[in-house]
Amino acid sequence: MKLLVFAHVPPPHHGQSQMVKLMVEGFAADPSLGIEVLHVDARFSAGLSDIGAVRGGKIRALAGFCRQALRLSREHGCRSLYYVPSPPKRSSLYRDFLVMALIRWRFERVILHWHAVGLGAWLQSEAWPWERWMTRACLGRASRAIVLARSNRADAEVLRPRSVVVVGNGIPDPCPDYWSHLGPRRSGAPQGPVLRVLFMAHCTRDKGVFGAIDAVVAANRILGPGPRFRLTVAGSFLSAAEEDEFRAHAARPDIAGDLEIAGFVSGAEKDRLLRESDIFLFPTYFANEGQPLNLIEAMAYGLPCVTTRWRSIPEYFPPDYPGLCVPRDVPALAAALHAVAGKIDGNDLRRAFEQRFTVAAHLKSLAAVIAAP
């Protein structure tokens, strides 16, 4: 089948754009999946700090992307549209209104892929009546809604699609030599008196970058024979003011010597940090968290994770996993660092990645859901 994908690929780099790129390239590389993609790279933002910002250039870009979508649909006889709905941000939602008003009429089937979480609840609790009406008119009654996890179904169901299907994310294996190089080390207790803790995400308060420092400080204050923790923070700051506040926070004497700020990393440096770390710390409470790819990557490297019972994250782990904490509970995060240190078999996390989060399984499931009548 022919599918018009109206969604952007990196840059900017974030989970949604990376998954769209993976889908577009994966469908093109494997004809057996049965999806011929016509792609409109609808990039409205120049960088991460520009996402959700309002400026005149975006309106001109939107009109151009919509003209491209209509032309491709007409020239190729494509009547199926793939679209990623907005998170609960008015500027992004109003963009959805304009796009759907201009192009939805052209397509018989509309497939909405919900990467962000929270729009359904926002519509019911905070949206103005006209916004609820417009959202239902523009995004309602889709042919199919795809969500990332069971806990995200309610978001899509508010807009009454004909069906809602769960398809979890999957990624190319970032550590293909895991069993020959990392497996033996991950199966036992980490060596040495200092454990390396890695935070790797956008460096914002609600992604947990401040909480990560506080958790490591609190963990190092716990008396007893346990290890000492040293934190590496990797990622980009989206706000200069927040970065200044973070660096002032990081200058406290009780974290001195136990913190490294690595900045944005990719390629070999990212691989090195994931291989050399002992614990992955991600204390997020980001309102629109869908299915964070950084946790999937950590599992691929067999890294014991300390994270939050937030959105779909508990679905990654067994019900009794000791690294899951209530969001913003620093003492619980500190205790969880001790609880997973040397007590979680990283090979079990690696097996979970291989069973649930591979790119091949993801693309096969996604293609089947998109092509289903």
C-alpha cells in the first residue's frame, strides 16, 4: 500500500523524530513489509528550543508542506495519511488544526500515531470548549490510532478512532557485540568502590536532571558498607536559564568530585558512556513522556535502570523491579540506586530488549497495523 507520512525526521533530535526516521527508512529498505512511503518532512522547528515556538516562518512552511502532501497524493494515487498528533500545547495543536483542515479531505484513511502523551486528558480538563470541538473535528474518527503502550490507550480513545492498537517502539541494536563483550561483566556485581551512574536525556528539570544530582548526593550520604556513586550527565540543555541554574546547583560542595557534565554525545562517545556505566538514572516526570528511547538503549546495554513509575515506563520492567520510584521522591531514588547496585542481572534486561524492542519486530508490527483494513 502507499502511505503518505506527514512528519519530520531529525534534526531536531528527539524520540519522535528518530522513530519517524526509522520507520521511513525501514519501510523503504524492506519491500516485503508492503508499505511504499511518500514522505513530507514537515520540519517546523530549527532546533529543540524552537519546538512549540510561534513565528511567521512556520506558517509559510506549513502551507508549503501541505501543498507537497496534496501533490504527492494526487500524483501517486495515495489515499492513506500517517500523522503524529500534537502534545497538549496550544501552538502545536493549532498547527494540527491547520494541517488537517488543508489536507485531511484528500485521504480516505487517516492513521494517527501517538508518540506524545497527555492530549486526551488535557482536552477533558483544561481545553476551552471550542478547542475540544476543533480537535474532535480535525483529529477525531481516525481510521486507526497507534499508541506506544497499554497505559496510553485512553489518550487516543478520547477522539473515538475506529480502532486503537498498541505497537511499542523498537530500535536498531546499539550494542550488537553485547554477549561477547558486555555480557560477562553485566552478570555480576560491578567492580570497584565507585559506581558510575549515567543520566542521558534532554537536560530539563522535568526529565529529571536536577533530581539525578540530588539522588546521587542522597545515595552517597547513606551510611554503610555500600558503594559510592559518581554521576555523568549527558545531553543538551533546552534553556539557557535552566542550564545556568543547573550549573549553580552542580557547584555545591556535596556533589564536588562526583559529577561530570559531558554535554550532548553521539556515536562513539555515547557508546563508550553506555558501556562503561554501571547504572542508568532517569528520574523523569515529563508530562508528555511517551516511551523513552533512552531506557530502551540502556536495556540494550544491560544497564540496571533507576527511573520512575511514570506513564508507560513501568511496562518496561517486572512488577517487583526495585529501580522504579515515585516521581520527584529523592530519598526513594537514592535507596533505589543502592537497591539495584550489583543486585540486578543486566543480562536479563538485555534479553528483555531482544524480546520486545528490536527494530525488526517493531517495523513488522507497525507495517501490519498500518496495512490492516
